[in-house]
Amino acid sequence: MKRYSDIAGDGGSNIVVQVTERMGRLKSRMDKITHKIAVMSGKGGVGKSAVTATLSAVLAMRGYRVGIIDADINGPSIAKMLGVRGRAITTSEDGILPAIGHHGIKVMSMDNLLPLDETALTWDGPSSTHAWAGTAEIGAVREFLSDVSWGELDILFIDLPPGPNRFNDIINLIPDLAGVIMVTIPSEVSELVVMKSVSMVKELNTPIIGLIENMGSYICMSCGAEEPLFPDGSVKDMAAYMNIPYLGKIPFDPSISRALDKGQAFLTEDKDSSSAKAFMKIGERVIEFLDGGRR
Ligand SMILES: Nc1ncnc2c1ncn2[C@@H]1O[C@H](COP(=O)(O)OP(=O)(O)O)[C@@H](O)[C@H]1O
Ligand SMILES: [Mg+2]
């Protein structure tokens, strides 16, 4: 039988050593993090990053040590939402040091490595095909996992890009993922795509922590009253139909996007608003899941 190094020569055995070393490094970093949680939807623009940033703040305020990987390599938003956009990344003997966002949350985003203008990320590679770009993107996420000095953390969130495909790669890199938080808005267009993502996660036997209904109602900017935006109940029904927990409804609240645009957690100023309370209730449910010892 031919070994890989016989075919590829000395370079081949070097590659094998490098890959083995990297996987070992990734595992020893991940072993220091108690719970790894992916936030996904399938659909873009439904609030995955807003939920990741705000839920991280809720949990950090409760005393948990939290980190976030922005796995949306092409459309990074986490650095901006956590107030670390433009913060230069430094290195230590242990690896790349993550940026420290509000509430002490550790952040690694492509945004910290790109120029601060509107330059889009492009990959030089074999003909820059779509497949090559996908490989390069997951390579970047792998490095965020293996080469960043995360230290000991209670929770690491992985904020995924739209599309269900990336989940496959994540589960290969983090087989002991605690679970997935799904985000949808109450529109049939979004729910349809999210259901496909739910099926994919179930097929890979990963627990679903639950489904968040984002932008389920509207908070009036002048009077603060909460008004319905869509007919009530469709997301709850969908969660029941897919047999996954419903984690709660977050209103469309302009103070959320305003705070995130400024790189702040709106919870700091607006603790008593119904959207802050909604996030805190969802935070409780996530803690209950993690304390349930399912993983
Ligand atoms: N509940 C909400 N209320 C107000 N603005 C929101 C809410 N959820 C998300 N947003 C805003 O909507 C925009 C898109 O959300 P984002 O989290 O970037 O979506 P995704 O990550 O799913 O693509 C962002 O500007 C975000 O701040
Ligand atoms: Mg996003």
C-alpha cells in the first residue's frame, strides 16, 4: 500500500505533520472552552449577529467568560457590534490575541484583519473559483479556532454566515458543539429556509438549543409601545412542528440597531425595555440548556 508521503514526496509528509499539528492545537484550544454554540439561520439579515452580540453581553453580565468567532468571513459585523472595529490584532507567544469588546467579550473577526475601508475580501487561488473561496473561508475559521489564544472560556459563540452549508464544516472542526441557536423572523420566506437548516443540523445529530423569533413585534420610537408586526404564532407553530424549543420573541427595537451601530450593548442603558427583558429571558433559557448537562 502506498503512503501519502510516497506519492507526495517529502513535501507530503511535511503537510501531514502540519495538518496533524494544527488539528492537535485546535483540539487543545477547544478543550479549554466549556460550551461551543453556533448561531445560524440559513437566511441573511434576520439578526444572527445582533442576537450573538446581545446574548453574549447578557451572559457576560451574568459572569460567564464569553468569546465570539465571526464566521461570516465575507460580511463580518461582530467587530463593529462589539466596538472593536479597527482595533489592531496583536500576537503573543501563545498565538493571536483576540480583541476585547464590551463586557470583556473576546472577539475574532475578519474585520480586524482587513483595511478599514469598503474593500471586499477576495482570495487569490486556483482561478479564484467559488469552491476555492469556500475552502479559503473555512480555512480562516479553522485558524480562528486553532491559532487564537482564547484561554479558558465558559462559552464560545460561532456567528455563522447565511446558508446552511457552512454548518457541515463547523461540525467537522468542533465535533462537541453544545448546540445550535436558530434565528428567524416571522415571515414564511425566512421560515422556509430556516426549516432546511433545522433539518440539516438534526441530520448531523447536533442538539438545537432553540429557535429565536427576531423582529416579532415593533417598539414605537415615540411612545415605546410594543405593536405586533406579523400575525402572531407562526414561529411558535414552526418550532412545535420541527420539534425544537421556542426560546422567545425579540421585538424590532431601533435602540438595538442604534446601540450595535455604536458598538455598545443596548442592555447597558435600556435594562427595563421589553426587548432587553426578552434577551434576558432567552439568556436564562440558554443557561438552563447548558446547565442541563446535555453536553
Ligand atoms: N430586533 C432588532 N431590532 C432592531 N434592529 C435589529 C434587530 N435585529 C437585528 N437588527 C439590525 O438589523 C440588521 C441586520 O441584522 P444582523 O444581525 O446583521 O443580521 P444577520 O447576521 O442575520 O445577517 C443589523 O443592523 C442589526 O443591528
Ligand atoms: Mg451576520
